[in-house]
Amino acid sequence: MEFLIIWFLGNDIIDSGLRYNSAEECYAEAQNAGTDLTLLNISPPPFTCIPIAKDAEFKIFRNNTNSRFPF
């Protein structure tokens, strides 16, 4: 099992591509990245760390209700 940082930017979910061996390591790395952004006067986006099977591909399925197109 690995843990993946997911960033939330507006209505979008961004896969960081960064995988960690533990939830603690994942969370600490995301917190450090947020601190670095804060030092540059940039508000860090919300994040979460999710468990994912080792070497599994992360797929995002989202409902885009703001679009005129159904895809």
C-alpha cells in the first residue's frame, strides 16, 4: 500500500504523482509543500493523502455540472 497526495484546485483534483510508504510521510510532505508556498505569499491548496495499491494508476471521475457538454 502506498499513499498519494491529492491537491484540490477549485473544482479540479490534481494527482501529485508523489507516492509515499506511509500516511504520515505523505501528510508531512504535503504540509511542507504548503509551508513553502506560504513563505512565497501563495495560499496553498487543500490536499489529502489517500491510500492506493502499489503501482496502481489513479483515475479521476468527476461530474462537470458547469459544462454545456455532457463529457
